[in-house]
Amino acid sequence: MNNILNVSPSPHISTPETTRRLMYGVVIALIPALAASVYYFGMGAIIVTLTSVVSCVAVEYLVQKFILKTRPSVKDGSAVVTGLLLAFNVPSNLPIWIIIIGAIISIGVAKMTFGGLGSNPFNPALVGRVFLLISFPVQMTSWPVPSGFRTGYLDAVTGATPLGILSEGVKAGETVASLMEKVPTHMQLFYGYMGGSMGEIAAAALILGGIYMLWKKIISWHIPVSILVSVALFTGILWLADPTKYADPGFHLLTGGIMLGAIFMATDYVTSPMTHKGMIIYGIGIGVITVLIRTWGAYPEGVSFAILIMNAFVPLLNMYIKPKRFGKEVKHG
């Protein structure tokens, strides 16, 4: 009779989900975009991806084994995901030694310095990407144009991204209508035919991966939808106010890293809010900051900076926006 009632601390809900299962679910979701990148950029996409993934896994293993003196946890797949996302945030002709530096910063500094998976306040891949952008601006802004396997890795033909063309053209006094003739059509942007990083192309493939993660309940809709809707609304207002200076919402949603950021980067479990309300506020903040940087900032793209800025606000969102504890007395009147 004494064994009928057992009192134990929370949590009391069990789930078959594990970190390993979730991480490799993200890897599967990235496969369509990776395939599109290989189709457009050829051998460069393969070399950059393999270098980034292997480097991230190696750095995590070495840090845990020889510096932290703990059991390596590379089998959980988090380092693989970081490596893939770092590769998706750099040009497909980036020299191997720069990619390795990016992996060291992403894993060694942005992740392991804070204690490893679950403790890092900022998205590791984005920290690595921003570090490389500041340290190697020329190499990080030499964007290959789609050419498949017709060109080599380091001798790929480069060109400006659609966002870069728009930003420079508007500053030079050109109208958006004339600039749109110099960039791919919206349908080409949707399928990925444009210069940029691997994560800036093939919105269709990224959306397909997002649908897979929603189906598998790896992510929820709150962050991606709030980011995309806020970007669409903000750019829509600007476009309606002055279509000669500002591009339409469709252009902004299909260019740059907005799809990759909204679906794969901002939804990182560790660096995003815990509650749905917090997720929506977090997503809106990312969307608004992205448009502000794109429109009036020094860089034509602002997704990476926007996500990192909002990562810093996540502890506050978790502190002030959280559900009431079960059994807590609610005061009325």
C-alpha cells in the first residue's frame, strides 16, 4: 500500500525525443537546400560544406577531450548542424583556412567557452559568420554566381547579390524599377538562381525543409511566421510609401538569408525564447531589425546581426514572459 503513491520532482512528462534525434532531423531538413547549392555552385558547395562540418566536429571533440577533460559529445549532432549552417552562411569559394577559422570561433568560442550545448547565449554559426565578415570582408563578400560544375572551386565567377545591387543602385540615385531589370525575376529567386551564399539561394528548398521540421515538430511556426510576416509588413509599408526607393515585400522575402535565418537559425532551441508569446516578440524584433539594416544600414543584409541582437534579449523574454506556475495563487481585484 505504501508503494501506490510515489512523489518525485519534475519533470513528469516523458518523450521519445532526444538531442541527437532532433539535431539529425535538422540535418535531414537541410538536405534539399544543400542539393540545390551543389546544383548551382558545384564542387565549391561540396568542399565548403565538408570542410565546415569536419572542422566543427573536430574542434568540439578536441576542446572537450583535451581542454575541458570531459567526455566528447560530438555524436549528438549539434556540431554537424553548426557546421552545415556555417557553410550556408559563407560564399562557396571561401578558402579552406578561413572556413577552419570560422569553425574555431563558432565551436571553440561561441559554444564551448560558455559550457557547450545548452549554455551558449548566441547562435554559434552566426557568431562565426559575423567574425569572418568583419575579419575577412573581401573574401566574405565575393559571391559566386550560379555556374554548376562548369568552373572550379577558387576560380568561380563572382558577382553582386540582388540585395547588393539594390542597395548600391538606390544610393547611386537609380530607381527600383530600373534596378529590378538587373536582378533575377521573383520566380528565379524562388528557385535559387542568384549569386550569394549557399543559404541565400533556393527559397523553395529551404521552405521544403521548414515544412519537414514543422511536420516532425522539431520547430513550431511562431518564430518563422513572425519573422516573415514582420518583414513583409514593414517592407510593404515602405514600398507603398515610395516604390521608387524601396523594393516590394516579395523581393525581400526571397533574397538574402531571410529564409535560412527564419527557418533554421532563429529557431535554435538554446538561443530562442521558451514561450510562444516570447517567440512571436523575438521574431518580430528580428524582422524589424533586419529591414532597418537592409534599408538604412551599411550592409545590404542584416539577418545575422538581427538574430544575434535578439539572442541577447532572450533571457529577458524568458524572465518576463512565462506561463504562471501550476498551483500559484492568482490575486483578483
